[in-house]
Amino acid sequence: MTKTILIAAASAVALASCVSVDEEKSGGGGYGSLSFDPRNPQVVVVGNGTQTCPGKKTYIVVDQEPIYFFRPGNAQAFPIIWHLKTPGYSFVQDNNIGNPTPLGNSPAGEISGCRAGGNTMQCTNNAQRSGAWKYTLKITDNTTACGSPPELDPTIGND
């Protein structure tokens, strides 16, 4: 029993020291440059080959899946802005993207007003109703010769 308590205490001290090392490296944030903000998801294009990508595919990756929001009682509409971080790629220009598709019994139109171009895509979360919605990311290859990645259909959820 004493041996188990000592091992548990040593493990707790080791874990605590790891957190403090991370915080020291990142200036107190705990995780370096990672900051998962559902209102500002980060998007990257990754490949499974070399820089020149001959015969290799590229893929869209979002830092959060699903993007999830907990609505306070007096919720107000707010923008969700996706930020594309991979040089040589951009969101396909479209100022009138269709509303994300409701899943299950989720109400239509809760996420609306979507538009994209350059390094950002933006939609409005009306934050009035619970549910889940599929949205589509379309990204084009501007300069890398790796080819445009296939569309990605991740999810947005409100509690």
C-alpha cells in the first residue's frame, strides 16, 4: 500500500513538472503555439509525399473536429473564421456558399452567411439552437504543383 502511494505521488510530481516546463517554453500558455479557438479554427494542407508531390495526394486538415460551441443563455450571433495556414493554397473564392447541411433533427439556417476567398472562410453562427451541421472546405492549389486537395466536410456543433 505504501509503495502504491509513493508511486502515485512520484507520478503526480513528474506530471506537474512537465506542465511547468511547457508553460515556461511557451510563455505561460502550456502548449506552445497551440490555441484551439473554435471561433478561429486553423486549416492546413498536408501531403503524403515530397515537396514536389509527384503522384502524391494532398489533404485538408482542420485543427478541431468537430468545432463545438457551448451556448450561454443569452447567446448572440458571432462569426466563425477559418484561417488557412499553408502557403501556395487558398480557399476557393465564393461569396455565397450554401448554408452548412443540418444533421439529424438540427434546424436549417443556424449556421449561415458563408463566404470564402484567400486565406479565410467565414460563416455566422446564429447561436440560437442546438444541433450539428456539415460544412465544406474547398481549397485550391495556387503555386505548389501538388494539386488541389479533395473537399473536406467537417462538422460544427452547438450544445
